[in-house]
Amino acid sequence: MEAKLGADIYGMEKWGQQFLTVMPNGDAGLIDIQNKNAAPVSIPDIVKDLSERGIYSPVLLRVNSFLENSLTNLNEGFAEAIKEYEFNGSYRGVFPIKVNQQAEVVERIVETGRQYDYGLEVGSKPELLIALAQNLAKNSLLICNGVKDEEFIRLAILSCKIGFNTIIVLESTKELELVIQVSKSLGEMPLLGVRIKLTHEIKGNWSESSGDRSSFGMPPDDVVTVVERLQAENMQDCLVLQHSHLGSQISDIIDVRRIANEACRFFTELRKLGMPLQYIDLGGGLGVDYTGEKQSNENSINYSLYEYCEAIVETVKYAMDDAGLAHPHIVTESGRGVVASSSMLIFDVLDTTLYDSSTLPETGDDAHHLIKDLLDIQEYLSTKRLQECVNDAIYYRDEVRALFRRGNADIKSLAHAEHIFRYLVAQFKKLAEEMEVPHQLEDQLGTFADIYHGNFSLFQSLPDVWAIDQLHPIMPLQRLNEVPHRQAVLSDITCDSDGKIDRFVLEDGISKTLPVHDIVEDEPYYIGVFFVGAYQETLGDLHNLFGDTNVVTVSLAEDGEFDLLHEVEGDTIAEVLESVEYDAPACLATFRKRVDNAVSRKELTISERRVLIAAYKDSLNGYTYFEKE
Ligand SMILES: *Cc1c(COP(=O)(O)O)cnc(C)c1O
């Protein structure tokens, strides 16, 4: 194996070439997607600048133009496909707030989307309140999914009187009865949609939201009941939208076409029944290519954004033309595809647990023969016999461990054997770099990977990595012009055995370890996790009571500089404690009493008392993550 530079290892060319580059000094640089001629901005420089302002890592970095860019591409993509296929309807996309509920994100989406009549989708009452506080364009939609109570429905119906196009998407026949009742009592007609359960099933992490097992959407008999009830109430004119959503991250473009096609069948049938449907809403599902493989699998997609737009517009056009119906407006509720690429998580490596040793301990003549056997491996170590040497080393080491367990070797002998073993591992890894390593041997060497301890919480900041093994591109943000000689897994600071990352996207495929550089003392080593703008920011719970990270939004400037647009401080420990119903001042008071008692018993001096109380107080008001002094 030839030693490759960091820049060539992490596959950045595949998944990030649009927005990332390696700068001459080896830093990862951000490219301004909307102004490619501008000088790239070094990410380590941004982090340094932030820490001078007192904003420390871990930090969630959001780049203004990345969000605007993907939203613009989605809308322009549909506009172009609509023109190409001479489609008569328009595109009226909506952003599902649940995918990223941060005010800054929602507000920017609304602002950027206004020129495209881009709207919002809500799935709960709090989200409805967020949407009703936004200044949406006159023709944009506000689509209400999810289970709705009377108050929700009342708000939705009345909001149409103040200029919103709020569509209540019926989830069940029972919900329809509630809507009819509220609408009668208000004397106002609602705008309605009906959520259909399609039979098509898709693969992937979200397959359960499609097909018969999906808990959302109405089966055909209920849909017919809705039509009949609306007719009976003389409310059929209210039904303007048909909705279906088959789950997130649809990886195969064929599925997009099948879904659109089946949705069109229902749509044309409902039109035949006299329903004046104007909007066909195909839900979310636009995927993100996390690995850059351009293939249909859980972490990649086999289509481009434009192919997605084309597939939908073409399918809907032909279906409507075949049925002799006017073209409807097309709605999608793309969340992931709009926001995933707009933010990245940046954290520093706090510590490393290195598996190998560069030194050999001294061994006396009286050492156990197994220890001598271990040492002797060096004599026949070569690229040809590497596998044999690895096998032998593991065998002898395990024999010493067995002796220790039975009481036949003492702790010093055990330590001695483990030390020699780690020295051998270092030699093995060095040899492996010079040769083509068979798969099984590579896996074996992978189990001797180093552990790099990062200042982040997996559960808090990357919940999908933990829950569904979502892959995000991850790479060091500096020294990309050097060869990374170490192989590591990343562990977070929760001390939880689950809190580690051991699958990585690399140029030549998925790897169990991440190539990393040796840490230089007193020099920060930053690692970036990309595409974390969708779902990750708001899913995180308070695992181990690590709170929200610091969040900053930057705007890239022409000259390689950047402007800090917006900053949200991460949670303090007091805030996190209060969220689980502790009273922080009361905690401090109890602690103080205990300290005072120790002072009166003369077990603690007055000056120790001051240090102790100050430490408790400062901690309460500080960041939940590891803070450098
Ligand atoms: C979650 C959700 C979406 C967003 O899906 P993406 O795959 O992120 O585009 C859209 N519509 C509904 C109803 C959802 O529940």
C-alpha cells in the first residue's frame, strides 16, 4: 500500500467537492458555493477565531450560503423540469419544520423561498405556531399533517382569513368528523387534504413508513368514506390536496417514479369522483449522498437532484395526460435534501488511547518462555510472514493472560507480555503499510485500532449515527497534506460503550477505522462531521446531561474571510439540570451547607471552602462539554 495524503484518503472529492477543498497549508477549506471564485475559508481558522470570542468546540457550524444553495437548486430544478416537459402546473414545495426546527434555519428558508412560493409543513401544534409566525408568500402553502385536536383545527381554519393557505391533511375518518364539527361551529370552510396510504414499499432505514405496516395514511376504503362524507356535507369543494409520504432517504430513483405513479392513480380516481384536487403532494424522501457512491443503498442515492425533479414532473404529466385531466401543482416536503448539507459538527480530540508501543521493555533471562516466544517473533517478522506473526503474537499473549487468570503468572509478567505485544502491533502496522493486506488480516489489525476521544456526545449531536448507523462523512480538518499514520475509532465523552463511531466513509469504501495523524502536544486537533443539518439538531436528547452544543452561522466572504452572522450558546449545566426538574440554586445551597459543616468541624479550611464553592458555581454556569482551562 502506498502512503496517501489525508486529502486523498477521506473521499472528499466524492461527497464534498462542491463545498470543501484542501488549502495549501493542509487545512480543510470551505468553498462559497454561490461564489466559486472567492478564496476558500479555512475551517480551523474559523474555529480559532470563534474561541478567541469565547465560543469553544464542540460547535455546530452552519454555513449560510449552503442552505440557500440547496433550497434554490430544488426550486430551480423543478422549474426547469416543468419547462422541459411543458407541464402546466407549478411547483409549491414546503419545508417540514420537524427536520430542523431552529428559528434561524426556518426563517432563512422562508426568506429564501419567498420568491418561489415555497411554504412550510407542520406535524404538531408547536410547529403550527412557528409557521403562523412566518411571513410566507401569498401563494405558498402551509400543510398540516399529524394528529390534530380541536384547537389545532380551529387555528388552521381561521388562519386562512389572515392570508395563509393552510391545508388540513386528514389522517383518519375520525379526524374528518372533528373538522366538520369545528368548521360548522366557526361557519368557515376549511382547505382539506387527504393522506393516502400507498401500497408501494421502499427499502432502507425508513421502510416501515411505507406499505401496509405504515401507521400513517388512509387505506382506500377510508378514502372513499372521506369522499362520501364530504359530499354528504356538501363540502367536497374543500378537498384540494392529496398527500402521501413513504419515508425518508429514498435511495432508488425507480421508487420515486413508482410512488409518483401510484399517487397519480389515486389522484385521477378522486378527480373522477368529483373532488376538485389542485395539489399532488408527494411528501419527503429526497435523499442525500452521504458517501458520494452514487448508488442505491442506505447511505447513498442513485440519482441527482435534477433527475428527481424530472422523474416526478414527467410521471405526473403523463398520468394526467392519459387521464385527460388538467395538470395539478406539484408539492414535495423535502427536508433532508434541503438542510442536511448546511451544517457540520466540529469537535476537538481531547485524548488518545494508543494501542501500539514504540518501546520494548527489558526482559531478563528468567522471564517465562511464553514471553521469550513473544519476543522471538521479531526474528521472523516479514511482509511474507505477517499473518503468521500476528497469529503467533495473539496466541502467546492469550496464553499469558490464561496463566494470569489461573494464578500462575503475576501482574508484572502480564504487564510485560502486554507491553511486548503492543510493541509488536506497532511493527505489524508498519509492515502492513508497505504491502497489499488481505481482508481478514486487515480486520485483525483493525481490532488494534487507537481510540481518539472526542469532545462531543454522540447521542446529543449525532443521534442517527447511534440509532440507525447513519453514515456521515468524517475527517480531520487540518494536516490534510500529511500522511495520517494512525488508524482510530472515535469515542465520545459519555463513557458509554455505545458512544463511539467505528464506521467511516473513505475514498475506497467504508472502513472500520479512520486514518488520523499523531497528535502534537499543545496543538488542537479538530475533526469535522458533515451533513448534520437534517434531523440531528433537534433529535438529540439530554443523554448523560450533555446539552446543546454551541451553534454559529457564518457567511463566507470574498477574500477567504468570514462573517459571524448568528451565535447560540450551548446549554449551561444549570439549564440542563433544570430541564430534568432540578433546582440549580437549591443544589448549590445544599452543597454549600455541606461544605460549611466540614469547615465548622475543621475538616476543611476557609480557603479550601472558597475554591470548592467557586468550582461548583462556575461549573453550574459553564458549558456541559469538556472545557479547557
Ligand atoms: C419527516 C417528514 C418529511 C420529511 O422527509 P425528508 O425525507 O426529510 O424529506 C416530509 N413529510 C412528512 C409527512 C414527514 O413526516
